[in-house]
Amino acid sequence: MIKLQEKLDFLLDKYQVETKAVIKDLNTVTIDGKDISLLSHRYQRQFIELKNIALGGTLVGISVMRVARIIEKGEDLYKALYRELDLCQWILNDEIKQITVMENGNVLNAIATTKSDIVCTIEVSATLKKGERPIEKHEIISERGIACDVVVDAQLKQDSIYVYGTENKKYTDVDFELYGLSIEEIAVVRSAFALAQKKNYDENIAADKQLNNLVQAAEKSAKNCERVVL
């Protein structure tokens, strides 16, 4: 957290934002004595552009959003589901009204429907070895066009630069002010900075509350093996 806080303090000072923000963990920032959910995934470029494609007129008649995410063994499936549910709602600018979940050990499948009757299918599994980065894919299907955050016919995301030799390395820099951080860490810092700058805490607090209600509905669905309508 020290490195992330240093980067955040740098941005706050550079842009003369007087509000003090402290990164509590990768999911939370403390501002004015309040712990606020960061929802930092919204600041990853791949999802920003996916949202632009979905809402900007490129896609017409969206019917399905398909999500797959693989995380480390032992991680909380419902925390991963929280993230994916938020991405579905935020990218589609729609609200989920019903959800059905099937859970089996370290695997979870969810089928959710939005108010606009868009079907969101979410597959989450906790099967990766310790230390491996999550693997994910988000795809939107419409009457006219398909959008995806992974290139066609690929299973894994590509990096920008590959260096081969005695030690193979790869690099992907996505923010000229925050070199040295991963894509996920950059999103955390940018999210905390935006909250301190715009002071739109209530939006994140409301979104977090709604998402927690959704996750509770998902847990209820998995337990009772039935669809839950919100």
C-alpha cells in the first residue's frame, strides 16, 4: 500500500487537490473519515472502451454479455462475482433485476437478467496457482456486432512489449504518470484520485450497497437452488 499511496499523493499534489485520501486496501479508500469502495475496475482502459462501444452506437440491440474470470485457489468466489456484476451493470448502463447461481466447490456460474432484458452469464473459478494473475474475458453480443476485451481467437490478453533472451520479460505500460505499477494498481490509484478530486462519494457508496444486495441474492440463489428476483 505504501507504493500506491506515494503515487496517489503525487497526483493529489500535482493537480492541487486538497482533499486527503488514504488507500486502506486494494478495494477501499478513506476520505473525510469515510471508508469508500473504490470500484477500481471501472478505471481499467479495457472496460472503459468496452463501455464506449456498448453505449456509443457501435453495437445495436445488445442481447447477451458473457463473462469468464479465473482466480487463485482459495479466493472468495463471491468477491469475484461482486466485481463482475458491477462491470456488467456499469458497462451496459443497466441494472440487474434477477439472478440465478449454481456453485460447486471452487466454481460458480451465474445467470443474471437486467431491466432491459439483457442476459449476463458469469463464470468464475478459483483454480489458479498462488501468485498467478487472474485470467478473464468479457464479451458483448448484439444484433449488429460483437465486442470483446480479448482479441479474436485468443484465450489470453497480449502484452505490449516482449523481450526474449536469457530471461524472458514482458511489459505493458498504460499510464504515463504511474510507471512501474500494474494495470490493476494503476486503476486503484486513479479511482482513489478521482474520488478525492470529484468528491462523488455517494455514487460509490450507493453502488456498493446495491452490489452487496446482489451478492446476497446470489448466495441465497445458490443455497436454495432457485432464481432470486430483486
